[in-house]
Amino acid sequence: MYFKRLEMHGFKSFAEPVIIDFHEGITCIVGPNGSGKSNISDAVRWVLGEQSPKALRGGKMEEVIFNGTESRRPRGMAEVTLVIDNSTGILDIEYKEVAITRRMFRSGESEYLINDNPCRLKDIRELIMDTGIGVDGYSIIGQGKISDIVSNKPESRREIFEEAAGIVAYKTRKQETERKLIGTKNNLERIDDIVGEIEGRIGGLKEDSIKAKRYLELKEHYKDLEINIILRNIESTLHKNNEYSGDISELGNKLDSINRQRKQADESFQELQKRNGVLEELSSDLNRKLIENKDKMNSISSESRLNHEKLLHLRKEEERLSGEVSNFAELIAAGEKELEHLRVELTEIDENLAAAEKRLQEKIYLYDSVTGESSKFSDIIDENNEKIISLNSEAASKKSEAKSYKSYQYTLEDRKEKLQTELEKLKENQTKSTFDLGEKKKEIERLQGLQNEIKEKIQSQLENRQKLEQEELYFRRKLEELKISQSRTETRLHTIEEMEQNFEGYNYAVKYIMRCGISGIEGVVGEMINVPEGYETAVETALGAAMQNIVVADDDCAKKAITALKVSQSGRLTFLPVGSINSKKAVLDGSITSDHGFCGIGSELIDFEPRYKKIFDYLLGRVVIVKDLNSAILLSKRGSNGVRFVTLDGEVINSGGAITGGRYKNKSANLLERKNEISKLKNLLHSQEIGIDETSKKLNEKKDALSEMIRISKEDVERIRKCEISIARVKDGITYLENVIADIKLNAEKNEKEIIQIDRDLSEMSDVILKFDEESRAAQSEIEKIGKEMDEILQKHQKNKKAIEFANQGITEARIDVNLWEEKRNNLNGNIEKNKEAVERLRVRSEEQVDKLSDIREDKGKLEQGTGGSNMQLERLKVKLLELQEDIEKVSLEKSEVGVKLGELGNEITRTDRESNLYRDQKYQLEIKKAKNDTQLDNMKDKLWNEFEISYAQAGDLRKEEFAMSSAVKESREIRKELKEIGDVNVGAIEEYKQVSKRYEFLTEQREDILKAMEELEDLVNNLDKTIMRSFKENFNKVEENFENVFEELFGGGYAELRMENENNPLESGIEIVAQPPGKKLQNINLMSGGEKTMTAIALMFAVLKTKPTPFCILDEIEAALDDKNIDKFSHYLRKFAETQFALITHQKATMEHADVLYGITMPERGISKVLSLRMGDYDPDEYTS
């Protein structure tokens, strides 16, 4: 296993992605102080899980993320990946290559990955545990930390020895086991508490369970007896009832025929009603669609107007951007034209330079040939010639230099003129860019204003929406309450009507007669009157038992009814034949009727059918209703023979003067109130239905308004999003223009400074040229003076002299010419590069504007297409509107036709009902006898359900064939007595006892399992302690032995040893280091010099590596305190660890000489580290010395 490479991005000073490949052997990382060398060791420590910012030479963990420089923005994330070759399988993972990655974001979030799969820090630590490459081991020794190995407290040195002993995994496992053991003990305590509580309950539950079981056994036997008793009684009654059924069947067949006719008419009536309902719904649906269609047309019209405004804005923006793109194209074309002009000029300069160099070589050759001829005159004119040559040389030099300065002066003037031209262009561009920047800022202010307006609108809508939601919630709850109230009213009405139909509250004789269906029965008195509210008690008291009298058509009918009562022995009743009753209504004195306490005669205060007037005059015609008892007593004394006075509260003054009063419960009062309550409930139900319809309508209105508001809010949110996009684009344009203006200002300042410098240089050059001219003339004057003395000699050698002077001057002029052309070429190349950069910037800006123009044209095309679609949709909606109006007229016509047919069918149904009643009367005569038996059967079946919650059909399954009726009745009576003696029983105790017992057994088993688990965990801790102890001692002894040997090798003698502070407890003992360098006394390591401490620490490090080699080791300037001799020892000793990769961060040349690969860390840009690499096998000394 070895490290293959380290990848960093955004970590500390490594802003850009960096890859460092590790090779076998020794890798040295070098560089000046502050260049970021130690950040590499920090990166390895960090990716392996270091959590201490201090260990990474920082104050906060966020400091590992690149924080930016003056010219670079901060990074938002730091990422480091360490790739490990695992072909040997040391790491417990199936991959041959393992990539460990750690990321950290400025938000504080971290990510850990193994081969790009997310994992936990714990997974990484477990993966590298006991391999020697952990952050707490000896594989990474940071800057200035080597001396800490020997300077730390003895207890702090244990980490290195534990890592070397390979017991870190065991210690981690032991700690986890001890935590489990503590948790297990806590669980045992909780179980003991629960078991104690259950033991206190289980005894009482057992007794209750036994009692409940006996009760249930008796109850079940009692149920079996009673059910069979009732079944025998039902069977006897059914046998009697079957005899009556045959007689009733014949009359039933006659009714069937007329009922079929009635059913057919009713079905037709129902179908037409359904069709009428469908037409109503269809009409409502068509009207709703008509309204929706109109709303949709209005919506599309509004949307079309909005799109038209957007389209106008996009067209203006398109025109503006097209103009900018054209301007950029012109600027780029001008720049490229200028570049082409400069390239042509460069070609001309290159040609002139080549010609000048050729002339220089020719002049040199000419000069060499001429000076060879002048040697024969040297003896004659040696002294004078030297003076003349010296003066000529000086004059020529001054002249040449003056000419060179003049040439350079011309170059500077040309440069100044060009700079001034560029400066004017820059100022023009700055003015234009500043204007564009102002326009952009105005645009962003407009967009932000629009955005704020929309936000305010959304806020206002939000408040309205909340109000609407509250109103919608109010109406929804109100609707629910109304529906619940309606349901209660319907239930109450149904119950009372059912009571009315079943004659609840009347005695059995009334029910029996009303069910017999005897022809001529008109009704019960209590059912035939309607009493105004407030008079119920008075009328009920006045009628008394007459409330249950039955009104019949004639005397014959009364006879039939009385016969039926006798036969069935169902009781006695009073019958009132309509044609036989004679009544005499009271005639009251005016003093009575005018009294304020007088309410009226009883028969006049109630409502009934006119044909029953004699009946109710008979019953109530001589009853006077008054307000209270005082009024009754007063009016009774005024005389009115045979008249009873009844108060509203129910007091009675009889005609003889007797007074009856008080209050008692009477079913008859309930009968009158029941009729009134039915009427009230029907009215209430009607008002509730109206309330539900109105509330539903309002709820739908609120829902529609809320939906519309949500739709508008979505549109406003979309507008805000578009505003934000536009603002972002404008901001990008502002940033770009600000950068352009900054670049222009920077170039303008640069040009202005260069112009000022050129002016200074030109001024200085004028003085220098003047000086050179004067010196040249002085030298020439001296030459002329000497020439007069040497006329004869000079005449002989004049030709040669002139040739020499000419050749010399030609060389000087040729050299000046060459230098001039080279300077022009260099200046021109600089101008070409600057123009290229300017053209490239213009192209980038032009492309950005082209992209924006493309986006705008795309948006414009979509809007134009959408506008055309909206117009077509509007036309379709108009056609649809006409169709809907035609459909509504058709439905209205069909509704009228259905109404006429419903009237005809109603008349047919009335006819069949009349004929059916005639047959039904005859049938009811035969059903009188059967009714009594049916009632008895119902009572027995009700008893089955009420007492045993079993239906008659289900009871049949429990019937016994052999059953003694008399003994069963006796046994049932005895069981009832025993059940009463048992008293109250907790039936739930049976199941509760089972559950508690089961839970008690489960918890007991759990307790045993926990005790067993605790024993196993304690054994595991003891075994781990033994393993850790054995491994630690064995490896400590090996490290101690290796330490002694390595110390002696590195120091060239001496003595060193490792000691445990507490040998009786090695696992908690500190480690002391005692050393004796050659020629010194044995002493504690803290008393040694810095270099000796470092060498001792290195010796300990090598001893640990010999005991347990680590695949990789990073050493950060650990040899900084050593001299060259000890550095050499250290470097040579590294070669002994062939199985370990070393990465040395160093400043020492002696260490670098032993490196296989050399990485250089530089900082060409302040705050940004850069990596340079060199394999020493690729190094060519001649390349660096030639």
C-alpha cells in the first residue's frame, strides 16, 4: 500500500486545482518561507479526518478554505482527495485503489467520501485504523512538532506507542463495549423496576380473573336457556300465524293488479321528474358555461394587451442592443485594421534590420583590410598617430552617440504622438462607457421600482387573500354546522313522524284498531286537530281521555271495531260516529267574552276538517279557555250552566264548581305537542335548506375569488422573477462596464505617465546631444592642429587615413542603424500585443451583447406567436358563446313540455290510489287476527336482541332438539339468583391478567438475557484488556530495543532507553525517555540541547518505523535544528526504510540531494501557491551550467 497522489482545490493557498503525484522512495517539497509548503502536510492531515483547527495551524476550521487575495475572489469550498494504492489489501475494502475525499463549505457543512461514495468520518477512521497513517499516529509529523515527541508529558507519548502496537482498534472496541455495558445495566435497572410493579398487581388480577370466568360461564348458560325458551314460544306463535296468512294472500293478489297500474304511472312520473331535474341541471350548467366563456374572453383580452406592451419594450431593447453590437463590430474592425498596419510595418522593419546587419558586416570587413595597411607607418608617426586615432575615436564616438540619441529622440517623439492619439481614444471610450453605465443604472432603478411595486401589490393581495381564506373558512364551517343541524333536524323529524305513524303514545287498543284497517275508521281525535302554540296544555286537559277516542264513519264501523277488540282482548275504546254525534255548543254571556282573561271556546281555537265540526263541538264546544285560574274562578261565577273553564296552565273549574289543578305527566300532552313540533321541524328544515343553499353560494363565491387571487399572485410572482432576471442581467452589464471603465482609466493613467516620462527624456537628450556636439568639435580642432604639424606624413598616408576613418565611421553608423531598427521592432511588437488584447476584449463584450440580443429576439418571437394564438382563441370563444345561447333556449322549451306531462300523470296516480284503498280496507279486516300475533313475535324477537344481542336467525343455530321447557324455566331462575349474588365483575381482568402474566414472563426472560449479555460484555472487556496488554508490552519492548540501536547509530555511540512510569499498569502508564549522548552523563531528555532533542526524537521515530513500518510518512522540516553532519546521517538512514514512502518538507540542501522526486512550491502571485516538479533521474547538469 502506498500513496499515489494528492489532489487539492481551494485548500488554503492552493486556489486552483493541484495534483501532486507521489512516487516510491523519498519526495522532497521545497520552497521559500511562506510559499505554502506546510499546507501540503496540513491537507493530508485534514483529509484523514483532523478535527482540530489548531493542529492545522489555524483558529477556525473555515480557515482551510481559500480566502481570496487582492486579485482573486474567495472560494466557497475546500476539497482534498488522497488516492491510495491498495493492491496489497491492507485497507479492509475491496477496491484496489481507494480515494478518500473531504469537502468543506463556508456554510460549515462537510462531506466525506470513499471512492466518490458518501460516508461518515467514523468510516474513514475505521478504514485507516492501525495502519500507522492516522492523524494521531507517527505518519504525519508537522512543522515544529518533532521536538514535541520528547518534550510532551509522558502520558501524551502513549499515542505513538499505541499506534505502533496496533491496539487502537482494540481500545476503540473496548470503549464501545463499555458504553454498551453501561446501557445494558441501565436497561436491567428499568426492567427490575417494571417487574417489581407487575408483581404487586398480578395477585389481585388473578382473583378477579377467576371470579370473572365463573360469571361468564353462568351468563353463557343462562343465555342458552333463555334463547331456547324464547325460540319455543316463537315457534308456537308462528304456527298460529300461518293459518291467517292464506286468507290474506287472496286479497293481496287483487291489490297487486291495481298496484301495478299505479307503479307504471308512478315510474313514468318519476322519469319525467328526473328528466326535469336533468334539464334544470343542464340549464344551470349552460348558464355557468356562458358566464365562464365571457370571463375567459375578458381574461384573454387583458392578457393580449399586456403581451403587446411587453413586445414594444422588447423591440426597443432589440434596437439598442443591435446598435451596440454594430459599434463593437466597427471597433473590432478598426482594431484589426490597426493590427494589420502594424504587422506590415513590422515586416518592413525586419527587412531594414537585416539590411543594416549586412551593411555592418561589410563595414567591419572593410575596416579590417584598411587598418592592416597602416601598420607600416606606425614607427614613423607612432606618437602622433596615437593622438590622432585617439582624438578621431573620441570625435567619432561623440558624433555617433549624438546621432544615436537623436535617432532615439525621433523614436520617442513618434511614441509620444501615438500615445496621445491612444489617450484621446481612451477618453472617448470612457465617456461613452460612462454614459452607458448611467443608462444601465437608470434601468436597474426602474426595474427595482417595478419590482417593489409588484411586491407591495403582492403584500396587499396577501392580506386580502388571508381575509378571503378566513371568510372561506368561516363559510365552510358554517356550511358544515348547517348540514349537521339539518341532519339532526331530519333525524328528529323522521323519528317523530315514525312515532306518529306507529301511534306511539296511544294505548294498545288504539294501535290495534288503527292497524286492523277496518273500513270507516276516520282517525284518532288527537291526530285530527291542530292546536295553536300555547294552547296545547289547555286543550289536552279539556279533552282528557277523549284524546284517544276514535272517530268512525258510522255506527256499523264502531260495531266492527268493538267486535275486533273483544275477539283479540286488546282493550276498550270510545268511538265517535260522524253521523250519530249530537253537539250543543255553549252560548256565553257578553260579560264573559269581553273579559280580558277570556281566550275562546275550545272548539273554535283548534283547526280540523269542517266535516268533523259536530265531533269537536261535542268534545270542546262547552269548554271555555281562559288565561289563568283567577280569571276562570271569576268568569265561572258569572254563570253559564254546563260550561267548563280551563286555564292555559291546565287548571279546570267544572260546571258544578269543582276545581281541578296541579301537574302530572301525560302522554296526551306529548301527542299534541308532537304535531306542532312536526310542523315546526318542517319549517326549520325548509329554512335550513335555504341557509345551506345561500351559504354554499357564498362559499363558492369566496372560492372563486380566492382562486382568481391565487392566479393573479402567481402571475405577479412570475413578473418578479422576470424582473430579478432582468436586474441580474443589467447588473452583469454594470459590472462589465465598470471593469471596462477601470481598464480605460488604468491604460489612460499609464499613457499619461509614459508621456510625462518621454517629455523628461526628450529634455535630457537635448542637453546630452549639445554636449556631444561640442566635445566632437573640440576633438576635431585638436586633430587639425596636429595635422598641420604632420602635413608631409599625412599627405603620404592621407588616402590610407581617410579609408580608415571612412571604414570606422561606417561601422559606427551601421551599428547605430542596427540598434535603431531593433528598438523599433521591440516597440512595435509591444504595440501589436496591446492591440490584440484590446480587440479580444471587444470581441468578448460583443459576444455577450449578441447573446443578450438572441435572448430578446427569442422572447419577442414567443410573444408574437402567443398574441396571434390569443386572437384566434378569442374568435373561437365568440362562436361558442352563440352556441351556448341557442342551447339554453332549446332546454327552456323542453322544460315547458315536461311540466304539462307531469300534470297528466299526477291525475292518473290519484285515480289508482282511490281504487287501491277500496281493496285494502277489505284486506285489513282479515289482518286483525294476525296483527296481535305479529306484535307478540316482535316483542319476543326484540327480547332476543335487547338481552342477548342476537337476531332470531342467529338464535336458530343455538336451538336444542331435546329441551324440557318447565325445568329450563326453573334453572334459569336459579342462575339469575346466583349472578345477583356474585355482584360487580371486572370482565376485563381476564384479558388483563393474561397480558400482565405474559408480560411478566417476557420481562423475566429479558432480565435473564440481559444478565447473560452483561456477563458476555464483561468477558469481552477482560479479553480485550488482555489482548491490549499483551500487544502493548510486546511492541513496547521491540520499540525500546530498536530505539537503543537507532540512537547508538545516529549518535555514533551513547545510550538511550524507554521506561514505563508504572509498570504494574502499562495501559495507563506514561512513557519516559532517558538518553546519554557520547561523552555526556545519563540524563533526562528535557535537559538536552535542541539538536540533541531533535536527533533523539528522530531516533524514536525510526525505532517505531522499524517496529511497525507505515506505508507513508510526512515529515515537515523535522531536521531544521540539525547541522549538516547530522542531516547527512538522517538522510542516509531514511534509505533503510524501503517499504515506506517519505515526503519531506525541507529547506536543507543536504536533504534535497537524497530526494528521488523534487517538488518546488512557489508563490508567483501573492497568496497563490504553485507546484513545480522534477524527477532527479531526469536532471541534466549540463542544461543548468551551460
